[in-house]
Amino acid sequence: MQIRIGLETEMEGRALGFALDFPGVFAYGSDDGEVLLRIPHALLEFDYWVRNHTQAPWFQLDDLDFRLTEIYPTRFEGDYEVNAFFEDDRRILSTEECAQAALVHQWQREELLAGVETLPEELLTKLFPGQRWDILGILDHIAKVERWYLSQLDIDLPPTKPGADPFACLEQSFEAVHSVLPKLPEMEKITVDQGETWSPRKFVRRLLWHQRDHIGHIQELAGIKRR
């Protein structure tokens, strides 16, 4: 099986590789070589994680052939960071892919909430050295970014009130994402905002990357072992 990799370079001083046929699978590295070394482990870890959630995993991994197929350097339009739009992001999503993405997003969200619901208030609101947000702030950020990703497909939600509970915001963004995912199969929408191109496939790729990335971020801050 050939595993196609899209590489986003110059992203906060490092490279980020995506397994293009497996949304939710990614790896960081100092350069393309390090990413290519780490992607196989990330894919096998993802496979193990999926199999822990379902008795019907949707792929078989054998005779793996990892290929770097696209490279996109992150750039800035003024203060705005323009992230990768791979040619693969133009590919139309299937019903099966959207159903799988919904499951992965749901399982990620369950892991996210399970990891924070028992944390003491002082840890949720503790500002760690060198961090932009406390843990509650990270949760709020996840919800806001999901809403923003939806807006890139011209799907707008009612604004949240300043100071709204992060958990309520997460619930609202989750419900919105899962109302939209079943509508994405066969959608050919391409949008451009601030010089950045978006499509339904990029929406799914970024959605699953962003939530998983911050789950790892919170686990690191809170000293939680990944399940």
C-alpha cells in the first residue's frame, strides 16, 4: 500500500507531514527526512487507536510504501499565516470518508473531554510558563477554530457570547461539525480567504489534525498518558 504524504514546511520553525489518505495521521519533524521517519509510527499508532474504538476498522496496513508527494511552504499574508492547500485537497470526499471522519472526530472529542473532566480547577486555569493559554483557554480555542474552519466553507454559526463556558462552546461546535460532515460528500466547493484556499477535504484534514494536536498539548501540560 502506498502512503502518500503532504509536507507543510516552515510551520513555526518545523515541518508537518500529513498522510493524505488517512485524515488524523500526521507527524512533526525538523525537516522532511525526520517527518518521513515519524509518519510510519504515527500511522501505526493511529491504526491501533482506531482498533481500540471499533471492531470494524476501515483499512488494512501491509506492504507499506511511504512517498512524499507534495510540499507546501507555509507563508504569510501580512500577519495571517497561510497554511497548506495540497492538490490532493481538491479531491472530492466520499460518503464513507465523511462517516469515518465523523467517527474519528467523535472519538477524539471523547478523549479530550475524558482527559479534562476530572482535572482540578486550579490545573484548568493554571497558566504554564511559555504557554499562550491555560487549559480552559485551549478548549475555547479548539471550539473557536472549529467554527472558523466551518466559516471557510461559507457555513456561519451564531456568535458566542464573550466569556462563554468553553465546554458549552465545544458542544456547540461539535454539533455543528457533525451536522455538516454528512453534507460534504461530492461537494466541489473551493473557497479563498486572505490568500488561503479551502475545500471540504482540507476542512476534514485540518479539523482532525487540530483537535488531536491540542489533545496532545493538554495531555503534556496535565501529565496525562495518552490512551
